[in-house]
Amino acid sequence: MSLMIEYPLTEEQKMLKELCRQIAEEKIRPHSRELDEKEQFPAEIMKALAQADLFSLCIPQVYGGMGTGLLELCIATEEISRVDGGVATAYAASFLGMFPILINGTEEQKKKYLPGLASGKHLAAFGLTEPEAGSDASGVKTTARKEGNYYILNGTKHFITNGGDAEVYTIIAVTDKKRGPRGVSAFIVEKNTPGFTFGKKEEKLGIRASSTRELIFNEVKVPAENLLSGREGIGFISTMRTFDQSRPGVAAQAVGIAQGALELAVEYAHSRVQFGKPISSFQGIQWMLADMATKVEAARSLVYSVASMVDRGLKEVGSASAMAKMFASDVAMEVTTNAVQIFGGYGYMRDYPVEKFMRDAKITQIYEGTNQIQRNIIALDLIKKFGK
């Protein structure tokens, strides 16, 4: 199913889109149901994505990357999500863990960690969320105290995507409680560091191919050179800058999930016969499909526009990124729910793939800041810019 709107993509971007679609159809779709049912991390698929150089997107060539922009990452994430949102989560979460290093890392940190992430040899994860700190990024309790040439980390992170499967972790921790958000720092922590362990793997409603685990820090000694940027106090701003670039990726995931569900709904409406004719001939179904397609294209246009803003180097993109994430994820939830409705009773059965798309869509409204938080960001920026 081709897109309804022609987007001004370069030939390289069109080739990337086609490559990702081919990999998704050949390497992911045949295993999607099994990965979901077994809640199995797609290690072999991650290797296939690495072999296609898809982990090198967004990373400058000097560090082993392709030197592309955020739009390319959104295109790749969308196409993978069109087939399996869980696999796309595992893929995109590595970039979430990588972005703080790319944005705020020292030259030494970039040279040490980015090549391994660009090659896909290593995966990354981002450790922010805690029992009392989810959407409130300033409320972290994990601590880091300086002792000689080390920082000692103590605390627990939870709901961490790629937890246990990633080799590189960007961890947000408090270095000076008295300074509030300005006392929050970021650290690069390697897997297998003594005292760094993992809790249980969460059992989830959707995106079940991705791993979600607790990260547990018990007197973990992290070399001082792994303090992100080499300065304390940049953890909060690094998190906000990371979200500015990662939220369009979540939006792209939502668009891909919605697109996949729409295609299934159109195909089913053609083949399902009721009252002697395909249900695609019924005006009620036609209007549902028309609304679904229009909203998917509107969401895609917003995602591509915001990603292009980031790639052009625009600084004030926070509210635009929030708009893309909020709108696209709301569209994904609506479109996948309507796709299940079009399937009728079959849509509720696990023999058909459409119910998985609805389960996968829900998390896009929640992680990397709930949509209520996105609305707060948008409204506050709106009032600041246009309020009297």
C-alpha cells in the first residue's frame, strides 16, 4: 500500500525506506507473533538491522556512523513499526541511550562509545525512570557521590527498555541534592560493572518483543571520566535535549503502527463479505477508513516536519517534538482501535494480527512523557510566546 501523499524525500531517503520495508517484511513479519507470545528479545533481528547499517543513522561519520539526520531515523523506525512495534522499540531505544552521548558527551566519550553503537555491536539504554520519577525527570532518587577518581552510584531504575540486553547505559543520578534539577548529572555505565545488576523482566500489554527491566545500582564504581560532558549538573538539561530528538522517533513509531493497522483493515474490508458484498462497499466502513488514512498522513507530515526542524539545527524544538509525539500517538491509538472494530469479532482474536497493533499502540501515549505532559509542554510554550 503506497502512501496517499508524496513527501519530498531524497533518493537516499527513499532507498532507506524501501530497505527498511524489505527487512521488516522478510526478517521481522514471519517471527512477529512468536516474539510477541514468547516475549522474546529479537537478538537475531537486531543483528540483521546492524548488518544493514541501520544503527549508524544519526551518528557522524567520524565516529563510524552514516552522518544522516533524525528524519532518516524516523523513516527507519516507522517502517519497522509498520510490522512490529516491539522490535521497533528495541531498535529505537538504543538511539535513546545514545543521544545523550552524542549531544553532551566529551570527545573522548564519543570516540569510545559511538563506534560500537553505530556498528550495532553494542546496544544502548537510557536510565531515567524510577518509581517516583517518570514524567517528572527532576525527581530522580538515584545518587552518585564522588570518591577520588570514581562516582559511586546507588539506586534503582525501572521500566528501562533494553535493560539487560544493552551494553551501554546512560544513567541520570543526583550529585547534589541541594541544587534541585541543577544537581542532577548523567553517567555512562557499562554492563557487567560490579554492583550493577538487573531486576525482573516486566510482562507487558504490548511491545512484548522488547525487554523492560529494573536497573539496580549497589555501590557501583563508575570512573570519573564517564561523567557525561565531564561536568556535574547537566543531567536534567541533557535529558530534555535528548527528548527533543527522541520524541519524534516515538511519533514515527506511532505512525508506523497506525499505518500497519490501516493496511490490515483495508485488506480485510476488501475480503470480508457480509450481506452478499464486501464490507468495503459500505459507506460506514469507507468513512472509517477515510478518517484513519487522513489522520495517519497528518501525523506523518508532522513527524517529518519536526524531524527536519531538528536536522536544520533549530534550537527551540521542544514543543514541536511534543506535538508530534502527542498527536501521532493519539492517532495510533484511534486508528488501531478502529482497525479492530472493522475486523469485528475476528479483530479481538489473537489468530489475527490486528489486536497486537492496538496493544503496541498504547505505550506510545505513555513513554518518554505521557501525552498529558506533552500537552503541558505545548501549552506553556504557547502561553510564553503568545500570551499577553
